[in-house]
Amino acid sequence: MFDLDRWREIFQSINKNRLRSVMSGFTVAFAILLFTLLFGIVSGLSNSFKSAFKDDAQNSMRVRVWKTSKPYKGLQTGRSIQLTNKEYDFVGKEYEDKIQYQTARINKSVVIKYQNNADSYRLKGVHPDHQFLEKTMIDEGRYINQRDLKEKAKVIVIGRLLKQDLFGEKPALNKRVNVNGSSFLVIGVFSDEGGDNEERQAYMPVTTAQMMYGNNDYINQIVLSYQTNLSLEAAIAFGDKMERDLRSKMSIHPDDQSALSVRNMAEANKNVGMFMFVLYAIVILVGSGTLIAGIIGISNIMIFVIKERTKEFGIRKALGASPASIVGMVVQESVLITTIAGYLGLSLGTYILTFIGDSLEKEYFIKDPSVSTEIVIGATVVLILSGLIAGYVPAKRAANIKPIVALRAD
């Protein structure tokens, strides 16, 4: 039940001892402020890692090749390694049960022209699954399909900004563009969260690219995503085995990272997860330490205050007040000061993170530093518990003093 008289006494006590109240609250406010800033910065680092890969599947793997750096089976160092459809088909059949999506890539730089508008753009020859691996969103038309691959169709899917460059506000769908002297039908327009560079490129069927650029079965990369039911450890083991098998199949030294390597997002996710765990652990450790220091500080101040009010408590007990009522009043005061001070620290910390957020992103790549709702709720619980602990222990001790002893206290 709400006791108006008790609250009046609490506010009178706070008003009478303003310096003590401010000092009590400052320790808690500073602890919560520091905790908020640290947690917000770590959260911003986590956002930066997520943003760096937001336009790619988080469970992807990329097989890339270059030149050998070690001799193997009588073959010399410096030998160029070339991926072909043979290796692409081998991966698809050998690991079919572990693969979610798979595509080859052929990367080219081409001039795309429409009427009087022309410029140089990146072009990729891909399979239909590439749409899901790159998180490509179709705004108009469609993406490349299996029929396009089979027929080696001269069709192209262009990015949103590429469309603006060549067509402006005019429709691009079902129009023909000139790609390095060959006519291609625009079958789709896409957007991509990866930014301007991603939306200023185009895709065509991988078979069409092979026919146009060398009339061979060469590919530049194999990109795939592993099944989402695989654990990080299982996905890493899958990537390692695929890498070993491809090296053996292509007569590459088992340790030659230069000739062939697999970029496995499972490894990156594991490393980032471990790094973020360590950072959060440090923040919790430092934040807990400052909070404990704040609790000790306010508890010490409450002990001093209670000592000053010992005679008052003796009079209250002599007039019939129960120890529980005395403890309750002190605890309420402590919780009130702690909660108000804590939320001042939390609000100030949130404001500072908002104020410096843009500069942190530009200078230190810390994106959107903020404190989540769960942290706010957790901070609320911690504040209430802190106030209870800081006020209860000294109040309980004072409430158990006999009235005659309390009245004699200096």
C-alpha cells in the first residue's frame, strides 16, 4: 500500500542531506554510465562485423585459385591453376548432402551501352543459385534460370544503379543493351544491400560467359553455402575436407594456400564469435567492478547517514515503530536514490552514444553503438538490487539497536 507520509519523510531526508544524496547517487550513476558506454561500443563493433558481410550469405564458402608456390609430383612452382566445370561438378556431386546453394563465377569488366549512354561495369557469369548466395533482390523481371544456362541465352540482369545510368527513369525490362559489341536482352533489375558497387554490376548465365570469353569451360571461382543444420565445427571440417580433396584432384601440394584456398564463413563466424565473447566478458567484468564499487560507496554513505540518525531511530522504536518499518524506510530511500541516479547514468550514456555515433563509424568503424532493450531491463533489475543491498545491511543493523542505546548515541 502507498504510504504518503513515509514518502514525505524520505524526500525530506533527501532534501535535508543534499550533498550526501548527490554523492550517493554519483557513484551509481558513474558506474551505469561507464557500463552503458562500454556495452554500446562493443555492440557497435558487433554491428560493424555484421554489416561487412550483410550482402553475402553467412554460411558461404568460396573456392579461389591462383599460382602454385610449392613444387608437387614433379610439377614446378609458379604453375597457374585453373578451375573448370569439372571441379564445379565434382564439388556438387561429392558434397551434395552438405550444400544448400552452389554457383560458379566468371568475372569480367565490360562496356555496356544503351543508345548514347555507355560505361564500364563489372559483369559476372553465374548460376541461378547466385541470387541467394549474394542476397540479390529482384525489383523487376526475373533472375537467370536453368533454361538460360542450357540455351546459353544472351540475357542479362542489371543492378538498380546501372539501370539508372543507362536508362534514367525509362523502363529497362525487355530492352536490349550492347555488351562489348553483343546484343543482350535485359530480363531483370535487382537491388543489393552491399552498396553502390554491387548495384552497378550485371549478371549473365555462366555458360554464355564461357562461350563468349574463350569458348571454354573455365571458371574463376566456386561459391557455395553449406546446409544451415551444420554446426560451425562441422562446417569448418566440411570446408577443410573439400579443400584437401580439390588439391589432390588438381595435383596441388596439400599445404599450398597460394594455389588453392577456401574462404569459409564458418571460420570467420567462429573467430568473430570468440572475439565478441571476450569483449563482452571484459565489459561485464569492468562494468560489474564499477557497479560493485558504486554499491560499496552508497552503502558506506548510508552507514554514515544511519549513524547520524541513530537517535531518531531510537525515538521511533520507543514510540512503537517496528524494526521492519525502520528498515523499509531506509531501503526505500536507498532504492529511490540508486534508481534515479542509475537512470540518469543510463540516459546520459545513451545520449553520448547517439551523439558520437557518426564519428565513431567514420573514424573507428564502430557502427550504430547502442544499448539493447534487454540491457536496459537488466540494468533496472541491477539498480533495484543495488539499492536494496546498499540500504538493507546498515539499516538492519541500526534497527536492531535497543531504544535506550540508540538514545545515548553520540
